[in-house]
Amino acid sequence: EGPQSGDHWHAAFGINVCGEFQPDIPVFETRSGSEEIAGIHSHGDGLIHIHPIASDETGGNATLGRYLDYAGGSISADSISVPDGPTFSNGDPCPDGRAGTVRWSVNGQERDGDPAEFKLEDGDVVVVGFVPEGQDLGTPASAARVATPSDV
């Protein structure tokens, strides 16, 4: 299960830090620190483009953690490192002084566990946040485009 070589899937993606969505992940088409083409990449449009090239990107290997790693960031249940940006760890303060925690949702449903292990599916809307408890994770603007991506 999961995407196979030849599939062309898309998932909307946004990072909410202390109540503000961060800019979309910039364009990248190679694995971070490598010349190897990334079959899970960004066109800078707020979508995760999932069309596996290598076998290590197919099926259950097409994870949110792999995408962020390729982008130059990382995520776990305890911290998020925004590509080309800061790292936020559970308990760090937001500007309003409240402690933030890593939280995440898929298709509007908040999830538990390590978001790095989440297996991406076509049409998903994924939000990762570093927000205080009780704060809504919100919906990224790219959710409106996931069903009709411009590169199909």
C-alpha cells in the first residue's frame, strides 16, 4: 500500500508556529545534501508532491518525516525543525509566553504519536504545529488546491 513508482499524488501541507502558518516549503527536487532526485518534493506551492522514483520512497516509506528530511528539516513527537528556519521543542515559549507543543492533524483530525512516521496518502491535508494546548491547528491555504494541483 502507499504510492508506487509511476503514481503522482499530492498532499496539502502547512506548518503552524504559535498560531501563524509559516511560508510554504521552498522548491526542492533533490534529497537534502545530495544530487539524488527526490520523488517526494515541493514545488513551493504548499503541496507535497509524491511520485516515488526510488524504491526507498514507495509504499510505507513515503512518510512526512522523509519529506521534511529531504527539505532540510525534521519532525518528531517532541520537536520540529523548520527547513531553513528555527527548531521548536516541546515547552519552548510562544511569543505570548505560553508553552508550545508539537501537535499534528490529518484531514482535520488531530493525531497522536510521531508525525515523522505518518504515511502520506493522495489528497491528505496535513498540518504540523508548534502551538499551545487548546489552540486550533487550522487549515493551510494549500488545502484548497490539493484536489486540483497545477502540475498534473
